[in-house]
Amino acid sequence: MKFLARSLALLALLTLNVAAEEADDSPKKAGLDYIAINAVLIDFQSIGNKYTAKNWATTFTMGSYITNYVKTEMRLGVGLTDDTVPGYIARRDEDGDLIQDESGANIIDASNATIALNHFASWYMGLHYPLAEWSSIYAQIGMSYVNADATAEPGSTWDDLPEDYPGSKFSMSWITGLDFKIVEDWYVTAEAGRLHRSTASDIQTLQFGLGLKYEF
């Protein structure tokens, strides 16, 4: 029994020693700041419960590591493209009367809605955990302000969308990510999360980004 107890004590001591060495080898982030630039795919989900639209955007990030495992940041983003959602409208004459074909059916024309993200700003705080000296994972939650437009022709399928979207411009948002060191102080990042949720139209705006980060 004494031999077993001594063996367990020795094993525990070795385990603590290895853990301490690994902790010493893990990257020290506390007090560091960073900047990053990302290319972001903005994905508008559940438009009319079944359609999606995609925009490209770019973001600039400024952040700080509060501790080795906690960080906070501010992001500023600008939309670069817009996208359309298929819709329809009944054709009318100059007096506003419906135009019908020879069979008496209303003539229907295409009338797409356009979704555009103009600019946005986000604040996040979250956890950062090193996987190795050259890679880390992180998860952040915060708030975002989104300035976006939805345009549609009056009387079309999406007649109500411009008034409903985005509803509240502020929304809770979150993001998860992974970074890889490429050279000293420079990292490549890959991220996914939710930027915004419209309370009026229930459209969820997702974000998927690739970027370059510099720590100093």
C-alpha cells in the first residue's frame, strides 16, 4: 500500500510538472493588442422563410487581450456588394388596372427585391484558448449595429420587406474562430457566426470571414 501511495504521489507530481511546463510554453497574450482585416461573406437567411441573399463585405478590427484567455474587440465593416431575391408583380396599365392575357389570366412579370448591407459596427468580448504555440480558438459574444437596405417594387411579392427589414438596427451577435501563426506576430484567421437578427422580418444575417491579424 505504501508503494502504491508513493507511486500515485510521484505520478501526480510528474503530471503537475508537465502541466506547469505546458503552461509556461503556451503563448502569453495578456496586455497585447491586435488589428485585423477580414474578407466577409454576409449570408441573409430565411427571407420569406425560404430565400437567401449574399453580400461581400470587409471589416477592420481593433482588439486587446485582457488576460491570456479573455479578449475584447471592436469591428467596423463596409458592404461591398448586394444581392437579389426572386419576386413577381402583376402587370398594370397606365390607369392601374390589371393587364390580362387572352385566357383572362393576369400577366405576371419578374420583380426582384434587392438586399444590401451598407455598413456595420460590432463590439465583442470572449474567450481565447491556445491549442498550440501556433494556433488558437476563440468564441465571442456582443452587440452589432447594422445599416442595411431592402428595396422592392410596390405591389410586388416583397412589397412589405423595405418596411420590415432590418427592423431594429441593433442585435446581439456572436462569432467563433480559429487562428494560425504564419510568421512572427502575424496570423491567418477563419471565423463564422451571426451578425444580426431582424426582429420584424426574422431574417438572420450570418457572417463567414477569412482574415489577417497582427499582434503587438
